[in-house]
Amino acid sequence: MSEELLAVADELYALTLAEFTPARDARAKELKGSDLGKDVKMLKKPSLAAWVVNLLVRRDPDQVDQVLTVGAALRGAAAAMSGEQLRALTRQRRQVTAAVTQQARSLATEAGVKVTQAVADQVEATLTAAMLDERCSQAVRSGLLVTAITTTGVDEVDLGGAVALPAALGFEASPVASRDPDAPVAGTRPDLHVVPDPEAEEKARAAAQEALDEAEDELRTARSAYEETVSAQSALEARSMQLQAEIDEFKRRLADLEASADEVDDELGDAEEARTEAYAELEEATTARDTAAAEVERRTAAR
């Protein structure tokens, strides 16, 4: 049942906004009385921003895949980068999403739909969310968005109301070019897909590709800079270990010298006591000699 429903949804969400509701109702009427018919009837009409993203995914899937691949690479590299490197990559990511958003606006214009700046901002926010979050990336790839998506890349996004079906995550939309023009969706015209102007599409693709190439170059530069910082850190860690070893050796030598100093202090104390005792004995001997000398002098004088 889910595969059949996904197949029907894949066809319906490839239509224009004006054609979506009539085609959905016509298909549900064909399937009336079945669970599939009820499920088809419950499919929500996408917002304009969601429709533009779905259109981009179907008209230019290769470009979208490249953008999302860069997003995955940036997510993988972000944890190991410095704040300055992350800011540089964020600027590049914004350039990519801005360029691809402009391409999506061009595709919508070619399909006869005018996209305001407010809607374009929602499209860019959705593409940014797809680059920041893997589940948002899956939602975009499905081509079954019903609303725009936003995320900071930190908190988990509730995609329950953002996609037409829970099974949309992991599903990939069919490119418009792969559809059989002789087998239109019930209730629609076989010529409902407008053929884009090759020159305009090529210019938009070239602009997006240029922005993507710049982002990839910046990523390589940032990775090289990160590897250099890792090498410098390793050298500093080795130097730090060497200095710490020298400090430990000096500490050991200092401890030995302090112990020797304590021993000398003890010996010095003993020497001072010995000197005091010797000095007392010297004074006593001097007094005795002086007394004896005086007695000799007295007796000599008495003769």
C-alpha cells in the first residue's frame, strides 16, 4: 500500500499548484472505496515554497544532489574546524544556497509561477536546512514537501507536517524528464510540464555550479588549514613534553640540592656549637695562663 501511495504522490506533487487539487480528487475518485483512495484524498496541497523546492528536485536532481553532498561534507568537517574556518564555510554555503534558490525561481518562472522574495527566502531556508540536517536532506530529496523547513542544525526537526507521507524520508522523487509523456496523471494534461528555456537554465546551472565549485575549493582550503593546525599542535605537544621532562629533571635536581642544603645546615649548626665550646675553652685556658703569668711575675719581683 505504501509503495502504491508513494507512486501516486510522486506523480501528484510533480504537478503545478493549480493542477494538484483537481488531479488528487480525480485519482481519489478512481480509487473510491479503497484505503488507498482515502489516503490519496488526505494528501495536502503543498505551499508555494514547498512546490518550488519539489520542482527544483525534479527538474534538476543532479544539481540538488551536488548541493546536498556538499552539505554532508560540511557537516562532517564542521566538528573539527575552528570558528574562523566555520564562518568561511558558512559564507560559502550561503552562496551555494542563494545560487540554487535563484535557479529554482527561474524554473518556477518558466513554469508560469512568480516567486516573491518572501517565498524565495523560504526556499533558501529549506535548502539550508537540507545542508545542515540529514533528515531534512532526505525530506528535500523526496520531492514530497508540503511546507518549507527551517533548522539551526542543532535541535532535531519535526518533519511530521513537512512531508506528504511519513514514508517520504528515504524516497527520491522521479525526475520530470523520466516521465512518460503519453501517460499523464488522471485529471491532468499531458503537456502540463513547461519546457524550460535551454539558455536560461544553462546560465542558472552555471551560476550554481560556480558557487558550488567555490564552496568545494573553500572546503579543501579549510581542510588543508586544519591539517596544518593539527601538525603544528602535534609539534607543540612534543615540545611541551620535552620541556616538561626538563622541568621534572630540574625539580629532581632541586630536591637533591635542597636535601644537601639541609644537611649542610645541620652540619653548620653542629659546627657553630663546636666553635662556641672551643671558644669557651680558649677563654678558660687564656684566663689560666694569665693567672699563672701574673703569679710568676709577682714572685720574681719579690726576690
